[in-house]
Amino acid sequence: MSGTLTAPALRPLSPADRGRIEEITRAVRVFRDDEVPVALEVFDGAVAGSPDYRALGAELDGRLVGWICWGPTPCTLGTFDLYWMAVDPAVHAGGIGTSLVREMEGRLAGSARLIVVETAGRPDYRPTRSFYEARGYRRAAVIPDFYAPGDDQVVYVKILSTG
């Protein structure tokens, strides 16, 4: 898809979305099978009202096509982690991810000073890294072989204005 025909409707997620969240997360084909249950655990925490996780979904034509989950980083002042984000491959490059990230940033304005994103260094994650870089996230660190041999962790940060 080269562009979004309609802006996505952003909405809170509910337990009823769990199956679709799993479908989307698996469909992007970059997360390992053992990572998907972790995404669902974070989703479950967010929809249960945990103060550690906040989640949001994006819909097109009444169908959930993407989600994002973030939360405060423990033992920090004003730092937040973007824990998970996935967009249905059928609508990649349609602005869904950008809408989700912008909404998260908007909701964090005034309370967050730093957003941290940890992602993989594998070649299949190159589009993911490019996505964050294009939205103003700066590569801050690379930890070699973090996820597995040959799979580095790449850490991105974005400073938000607190003034």
C-alpha cells in the first residue's frame, strides 16, 4: 500500500482484541515464536489497567490493523519505553505506524523527556530501524549478539520537549 486512503481511527484496546493483536504480531514475520507470548503478556497488562503499560490500536474501516504499547521505564524520571508496535503487513507504508507513534508521543508530551526503543539488528529489521530514524529517533547504542548470536540490540532514543 503506497498511502493511507483514510486516516486510521485510534482507540483503546480491549481484551476482545487479543486474538487480532496476536494475528497482527505474527503476521509481520520478524518476531520469533517465543516473543509473541511476551507481546501478549504486555497487551494483557495494558488492557487490565496496569500502570506499567499503555496500549492503543489503529483501525481502518472498522478492522484493527495495528497496535502500540508503551510505558514508564522503572527507576527513571521521565523516561518511557516503546515496548511493542506492529502493523498488519497489508497496510504497511500507509501511515498507520506513524499515526500510532505520533499519538503515543502526543500523549507523553509534558510527562516524558525521553522515549527509548529497543529493536533488533538483523537484516529483516532494517525497515523497522529506518522507520524510527525517519521519525526522529536517534541510534544511541548497539549491543552485539544481545538477542542471539548475530542478532544485535539496537537502541533508539527520542528526546521530547518538556517545556
